[in-house]
Amino acid sequence: MKRKSSNEFTLEFLSRSANEGFARMAVACFAAQMDPTLNELEDIKTAVSEAVTNAIVHAYPNALGKVTVHGRICEGNVLEITVKDRGRGIPDVNQARQPMFTTGGEERSGMGFTIMESFMDHLVVKSVVGRGTSVQMRKKLSSRLKVQK
Amino acid sequence: MELNAKSTDRNLLLELSGELDHHGARDAIAETERAIDAALPRRLMLDFSGVTFMDSSGIALILRAQKRMQNLGGSMVVCHVPQQAKRVLEAAGICRLVAVR
Ligand SMILES: Nc1ncnc2c1ncn2[C@@H]1O[C@H](COP(=O)(O)OP(=O)(O)OP(=O)(O)O)[C@@H](O)[C@H]1O
Ligand SMILES: [Mg+2]
């Protein structure tokens, strides 16, 4: 289901952890034109941080690869964000989405997908082992400015 | 990410500030454990008032600190948690496992 968009961007960067903050800020700046509330902006930044961190930590465990973030503004003031990598993929997506499931050991808590689900309205995860993963999230923003021209 | 440790009378206060994401948490986790091992406190207070952003990486830091305190037979409390970090803790159900105030 491809929705029409009124504006979009694509961002591509190397899987270095310093880019986590960069990706969050870039998405937040793009979303600013939708007139989000402060809470909505924080929700979006948090969800983006989880998805991008997963690409950096899990997709390319001992290597550097490319991560892309694609953002679109869809009808009804809906923000759609897709985070993609071409890394090792997830063998069982349903299992990976369970709270506390992690392959990351002591450094990770296994709560990333749970946080994305709770902070966004909609989450679709597609993955092929050896090919990569795509995480698509949507959130309808309340739009503080109710006055329409 | 910055960490400031103040130890008095086997009470350890750790003040964290900055962005507690995967990038920032790596050093912060190691420093937190080092501070606990050096002070061997009975009580650990993690002060989050300076944390401007937190994601699941912060959860790992909190849970690891708590585990270390349990091994020492001590207790831990997380305080002054800003709104955004509080919502992350709630979404992950951490408030049931850790004393947050
Ligand atoms: N982009 C990805 N590429 C490969 N594996 C992934 C990817 N994203 C997630 N995974 C797998 O799914 C698991 C669950 O991800 P989730 O974000 O929920 O938890 P985590 O990253 O392990 O821990 P946390 O996010 O709490 O730090 C990961 O441990 C990993 O095995
Ligand atoms: Mg994760």
C-alpha cells in the first residue's frame, strides 16, 4: 500500500554510532514542518533512534555498511519513516519483535521493537537473511494548528 | 555523555548528563560499573536530571547497574528522570523492576 506524499527525503550514512544522533535530529527537523507537539517529536526521535541503532549494532556487527532513512509526509498529517540496511537480516521477525528478545548480550535489553511499537502507530518489519532489513513506521500527528486555509 | 560521581559514607551518587543512546551509553556503562566497583556502595543513586535523550541503551545501563548493586547486597534508585526518558522506561515496563522516582 503506497500512499501519496506531499514531501519526502532520503538520508544515507555509514553505520557509525555517531550517526545515531544525526539521524534523530534530521528526522525531527523534517517533521517540524508538520507542526508536531513536543511529545510527538520526542516519540519520533526515540523510535528513529531504536531503528537506526539496530541497523548499526545488529545489521553490520563487525563491519561498516550503509543505512538509509526515508521520510514521507502522507495524507492526514501522517509521518512515515523507513529505516533500511543491507546487513545480515533477521531469521525470525516475530521472535525478534518479542519484548526482551535480544541477540545483543549484556549491552542490550531487547526492548527496541517494543519501544518503536509503543511510540508509533504502525510498525512493519521486513527482513531477508543475508540481504537486509527494512523497518517502516507511521505516526499520525495531531497538528496543533487546526485552522486550515 | 558525562558522568559525575560523588561518594559519601557508602552512598554513591552518579549524575549522568547528555544523550544516553548507544553511542553515549558504551562508555557510560563501563564508567558506571567502574564507579560502583571503586565505591562499593550500600546505596546507589542514579541522577538522570541532565539526560537530554534516552533510548533502550539507557535501559541496559540501568539494569546492569541494578544487577551489580544486587550482587553487592545494596540497593539502587533512579531519580529526576525527565519526561522523555520516563516514557521510555514506562514503555519498556522498567518501572516494575527498578525503583524510579
Ligand atoms: N536491522 C537489524 N538487522 C539484524 N538484526 C536485527 C535488526 N534489528 C533487530 N535485529 C534483531 O532483533 C533483535 C531485537 O531487536 P530489539 O531492538 O527489540 O532489541 P535489541 O536491539 O536486542 O536491544 P535494545 O534495542 O533494547 O537495545 C536484536 O537483538 C537482533 O537480533
Ligand atoms: Mg535495538
